[in-house]
Amino acid sequence: MDRDDVTRFRKNLEKHLRDDYSVAERNHLATQKARAQENVKRIINNCGGKNPLLGY
């Protein structure tokens, strides 16, 4: 990890804490979250309704 990584992390953290996203970034984050939720549902349905990582 170098200085550029730390700087990028701090900028992303500040942006997240202030909720200072552009419209395009908000749309991207929303689609990313929706895709992740679909994957979670598919995995849990394939495992008989149980979370395979937690066991319940």
C-alpha cells in the first residue's frame, strides 16, 4: 500500500461519510447493491433457505 492508495481511501471514505455522490455514482451503487441482493437470494434459495456461511 502506497501513498496513492491511502489518499484514494481517504477520499472515498470522506465521500461516503458526507454522502457526496454524483447521479451517475448513485446509479452505479444502486445497481451494484441490487445485483448483490439478487445473488444473495439465489445462493440462499439454492441452499434450501439456509445461509451456507452462517449455517442458518
